[in-house]
Amino acid sequence: MSERESVTLNDIHDAFETGDLFNEPDDVLMEYLRVLNTGSIPNEYARHRAINHAITVNTLINLRFIKSVERSNTIYTWVVIVLAVLTLITSIVQIIVSI
């Protein structure tokens, strides 16, 4: 969706019904959250559905964030392991050379 295009509760409901919600980029999910959290919903049934939708959208955003943090943590972990091994090798070489 373009930034100028207005998102409605029906758009959000359709995204849930079709499963497109899970493929939407984060900026669209944030727009869905904005609409779900700022709109007035007088119907009790629709209000509960909107609350569930908001929780689901928020969970998707958090899950994507956690996955990105996990990826970067994995990279950093391997860098630290390589540095530790290089440090160990350097120490062993220094000990051997000094003998």
C-alpha cells in the first residue's frame, strides 16, 4: 500500500482473511496497528476482533524484530569465537617461540 492510501478496518480484516497479513512489510503492519488502536469501534463483536487483530499484528512485528536480533547475535557470536581461537593460537605461538 502506498503511504497516501488510507487503511480501513475492512482492509485489515481482508488481510487476515486472505493471509496476506503475514507477507506485509513492517511499515504496513505499523499502519494497521495505528488504525486498530485509534479507530472508534462501537460494536462489541467488532471491538473484540480489532483487539485480537492488534495483538496479532503486534506479535508479528515483535517476532520479526526478534528474528533480526537473533541473526545479528549469531553473526557476532561467530566473530567472537573466531577472535577467541585466533587469540589462543597467537598465545600458543608466542609460548613456543619464547621457549
